[in-house]
Amino acid sequence: MGIVNRIKNLADAKKTSFAEIERTVGLSNGQIRRWDNVSPKTENLQKVADYFDVSVDYLLGRTDQERTNSNNVPTDLDEILDNMMSFDGKPMTENDRKTIRAYLEGRFSNK
């Protein structure tokens, strides 16, 4: 999937348009669509990545992980839940996973 398609998917999820993104981050009209044929400038790609709170690597298709923390560790919720244990050191039950997922998605869904 190319840069423009990834941005389109992110824009659709956020219910916004390329024109709105371009206005917000200071790009010229139609610039994102041109990235199908011309490589974007690094600083412009970073502006769009920051707008969506994703990594540049995600936009470039180098990873399917949208976000990473400062140690370059994926912050994918499923991966985090896979590595969590219950209080007594046993794997979490599926019900625990669903409960924690619902809480975290509700708590941090500011996008």
C-alpha cells in the first residue's frame, strides 16, 4: 500500500479530507495526491505523520505498526495485551483481555 492510500485510510478513519489535512499542516492544495508520483519532502511527510500521530515509517509502508514509543517499541494494543499477565503471574483470561481492551480504547480514544 502506498503513502497516499495509507493517508486516505487514516483520513477516512478520522472523517477528514486531504484538503483539510493540507490546510491544517500547511501544505499546498493537492500536494498529498501528488505523492503518488513524486516523493514527498521529509518535513512534509513528518507533518502528516504528526497530524495523525503515526510514524513516518508507517506512512512509508516500512511497518504496519502505526505508532512506536521513544524506544521504537510497537504500541499495538494486541501485542501489549499478549505480553500482560494477571496479578498472579498466569496468562490473562479472554474476558480479562476484553475488559482491559474496552477500558483502554475508551480511555485513550481521542482520535
